[in-house]
Amino acid sequence: MKTIHTITFALLLLFTHPVQAANVKTLPANDPGITYTGRVSTGADGSVSYDWTGVYLQTDFTGGTFAIFASDAGASWHNLFIDGKWVRKLLIEGGTPQRIILAEKLAKGTHRLKLQKCTEGQYGCTTIHRVELATNGTLKAVERKQRMIEVYGDSYTCGYGTESDKANDPFKLETENCDKAYGCILARYFDADYALTAHSGQGMVRNWGDVKQLSDVNMSSRFTQIFDDHGTQPYDFSFYTPQLVFINLGTNDFSPVAIPTDEQYVGAYVKMIETIKSHYPAAKVLCITPHSTSRYLKAALQLLRERVAGMPGVYMANPLDDMVTVERDMGADWHPNYQGQRKIAMALIPQISAIMGWELTDKVVE
């Protein structure tokens, strides 16, 4: 997947057309012919807003042309796919709706379009106000896959730095891409839909470098919300039902300064599992031990292992020690790059297959 980093090109992609083109029609963003996966909020005007990383819309459209009118509370990068192939990354920013052409002059017939938010909520909240297609064009909702994966995590899940190739590179928003992180990689391998509930720097109870043992806002509070960083409205967990849930939280809890007690961390962890299982009783929950686990986190996770031993459908992932190397597998700010993320996914695949009964295939893990 080739990445476009230049802001100049992004601005060209976001060229605003002040006059609606002829021979086109507009439909609200919540048209039933568009499928959204992830946490979204629909406005009274038919607009759809979202800020969690990884949220994606899909539609099968005809007419050869497709555009959106979109705005953003900050700045959000998106991946565009047409007919299963990555086309480009584009930047949505600014509070005024802009007409953004996603496809034009395509061959006759039906084409599948996917637009995926690949940066996280703390940087932007996107609103799709309406969509535009050819006058004779049609939209058809994309059926959801039989498999659904949900991931609760931090920067490793967000794909922080995945498109950088040096550990000492500074973070840049344009090099964050959740599609190159382990959650999306695993979803592709197992042919599953996915939803990511993740925020960089957040812990189960304590965020990176916080001077307090318990942060005022953490993933224990965020994970029940529709929005990551742009509202605290409660989320309706009936929107989708995953068969498999990953939890990958703890690196930030035990970052330097005021680490929480094992009981504070594990108590919140167990409560999160219980909440998830109350909404998804049949789901399997896999608790991941991060590749960067400190000795304090390892001790806490051992206690977690003891606490969940009798909980049906809850599993501890195999350790990922020494999986990711600084020389080859690190991107910005010592986070796993795409190669490092692929290693993490490959290490988890056998255990997922055993837990879920999902067959292994000869697919490339990418």
C-alpha cells in the first residue's frame, strides 16, 4: 500500500467545487444504500458523524461517479478503496462541508467503495453530510461479513507510526494508519468486519505519564461512549455484535511516574470484560499481553490471569516478548511499524484459530 504524505496533494484532493456538477443527484449520508461499520452518530439532517479510528463506510454504486460532502472538527486522514484495491489517502479538515470526489469516470457496472478513517478521534471528528452520484446511479448496502472483530486498545491498535520506518522519527498524523495495525490485519486474514475502540496514550485506568494513579479520563470511561473525544453520549452496544473481542491495554497504565496498584488495574480490567460480556454474551474475549510489557504490567497480568481463569469465553494471549525489534520493526516514537504490526498479527493468528475454530489459510498476512 503506497502512502501519500504530502499536504499539497491532500489539498488537491479536497478541492471544493462551489457549484454542483450537472447530471448528478445528492442523497443524505445515512441513505440505506450505505453501510457504516464502527460507532457513528446520525443527525436529524441525515448527516453521519464519527471520530473513533477505523470507522468505515461502504456502498456498491453504479453510475461511475461518487462524491461526498464532508467536514471535520479537526483533521482526519482516510483510506479510500475501490473494488477492493487501495486508491489513496485523503485528508478531511475544516468545519465547512467540502465536495470531495472519490470516484469518477469508472467503467459501467457496479463498483464497491470503502472509505475508512485511519487516524484517531483526538485529532478529528468527521461528518459526512451527504453523498453525490450520477443521476442514473444507484447505491446498495454492502452486507456485513459473517465474522466481526472488536478491539479495545491504545496507540498500538491505532497504528500510531505504522507508516514511519525509524524509531526516532517524530509522530506525524499522516504516518498514523490503523489499517496497517494488527487489528485490521487480523480482520483481513480472517475475512471479518471490525471495529476499533482505541486512543493513543490511554490506559485501562491511567494514561501515559500521568502523575496520578487513576487518570480522570481513561479507556474505562471512553469505551462506553459513541465518540472517542467529541462527546460523552453513551454507546448502544446493539449496533453490531462481534464474535471475538481483543483487549490490549496496560502499556500506558504502567508508564513511568505513578503506576497504579495491581488491584486498581485488574479490577477495572475485569469490570470491562464483564461489561463487554453483558452486551455480547457469546463473544470470546482475548486479553493481549503487549510486546512492550514491563515487569509491573507482567505482574498485573498474572493476577488478571488468575481472576479470569473461571470466566467462560475469556482467554489470555500468548506473550509477545522480543517480537518487535528496534532495528527493523519500529516506526515513529518507538511504535511498531507495518512490519512490526504484521509480526504481532502473525503471532496471534494460531491462537485465534484455536479459540474460534476459524481455519488457517494460505493468505499473506498483510
